[in-house]
Amino acid sequence: MTHGAKKGSFYKGTSPKAILHQYDVLGDFYQLTLGPELVFSYGMWEEGDTLESAQLRKLDYHAEAAGATGVDRVLDVGCGYGTLLHRLVETHHVKRAVGITMSPGQAAWARDQHWPGCEVRAENWFDHQPDGPYDAIIAIEAIEHFAGNTMWRTRRVARYREFFQRCHSWLRPAGRLSLQANAWNDRGWLASLVLPPHRLASDGGGREARDRLGIKAVYGGVRNVREGLHASRKVFPECFLPTRAELTEAGRGLFHVVEARNDPNDGISTVESWMERAEANRARGAELIGESAVSDIIREQRTALRFMREGRFTVVRMVFEKV
């Protein structure tokens, strides 16, 4: 049984308790680091960007990739503080933007903005019952919550496929889903953690792949596993990253992939900015959530930054079109 699921119940991804920890308890500190847009996902960076401009570019990218400009109804799965909903209506002329989040705090904050044309529901996407078809769906760094922390690939793909099946049923014909995720290296989660960077960058064949790992590489792998476990216990419980291949497989027969891209540098630039703001707000953060929790967050960010620089995980952006 996957952690977070109750015996005899249908598994619905990350539990409400874990969501409260990540986004409501720790959220008081994250609000100090995310910038005025309060976007808790990696931006899209160009030369001379600030965190704010990179985040707005990312939101616009997904709106355009999903074909969400000037349409009637768009769904944002994992809407957070609702910034994308507001931008869809104000900038992309969407008539109605619906967002779902499991965080009561985020939902309350977004509702308090009273943005015209925006609806925020505090619910699990498994329970979502739309009152009409959607022209487009956007899911930015939400799918990491859908499979819990199961290590079994077949179970993860089955849970991702459930999401794609729901999206397929919610979308109009030829509707699009634009998705962004933290994703392991294509070699898979275990290799991503234990292999040295030069082995991750290879194609997986030849003599190099058969060579035994040296003591230094083994020690590094153990360290990576330890850091990953720390992050999953203290910052992101019940989360697991997919691979791009797993997402492609999960959507097969329901969607065809219009675009797929790896953007690790976007993750690196975003985390660097978050870390700078986190360090600058450490004292205030300690007052809000405690020094230990602040240290856990900064440690997780430091690990994420190293993992992306070493090619262990990346930022995947994929656009799916309903078939």
C-alpha cells in the first residue's frame, strides 16, 4: 500500500495532511520567497529576466501552448494561489478560468482576490466534476503529487493514466493539455540518484555502462539517496517525480504529443532566485515556521539545484492534444 492511502480506500494521490504541510504550514515562508506573483513552479528565463518576468513568460507559454487564448473555459489543475487563472482572464481573454487545489490556504487567498471570471475549488482532481467541457487544461508541477512515493513504475504509469483519462473526458474534441513537471533523467529514478553525472549523460550503452562504480561514486549515490529522503520527509512528503517516458506512455491512445522539451536551466535559474530570497528572509521565516523548517527548505533547494546541474532531474514541458 502506498504511503498516504488508507486501507480499503481508493488512492487519490498526496494526502490532505501532506498537502497542508507543504503548502499551508511551510507556505508562510514560501510566500516570502516566491515573489509578488506567488507562483510556486519554475519560470521560463531569457537574458535579463527577473523572477517575476520569467514566471509571467512561463504562464503565457502554457496558455498559448494549450490553445487557451480567447476561449470559453480553461481548467488549471493545481492552481496554487490562482495567478495563472487571473492571467488567463485578464491577458488571454478566457471567459471562465477554473482552478483546483488541495490547499485550503491557497484557495482562500485566491478567492479573497475576487478576480472576475475566476473560480477556485478546494478539492482533489479525482473528485472534480466539471459543469461543462473545457477548451484547455493546464497542469503545472502538479503531477508530482499523483503517484505518491511508490517506486513501482507500472503503478505510477497507471495513476498518471487515470489523470490523462479524466482530462480526455473533460476536454472538447482536439482540446489540449499543457503540462509541466519536475522529472527524473530518462534513465529512471534509481539511476538518476546513484549514477555519476558523466554516466547519466551517456546513452546507457557500451563498456562504460558495464563498468562498476568506484567508491567515490557509491558514496555519492548514498549521499543523493539520503538527501532525497530528507526532502521527501521534511518538505515534500508523498511526492514522486515522473520521467518523460512515463508521461508519454500514460497518455498513449488518448493524446498525441505536440511538443516535449527539457528545460533544466529554467529550473536552475528559478531555484537560484528562490534560494537568494530564502536566505534574505531566513530570520523572518524562523519566526513564522521555525528555524528548523527554514533550514529544511533551504537544504532541499540546495539539493535540487545540484541535482539539476548534474542532470539528475530536469524541467519537462509537454503539450498533449486529445485524439
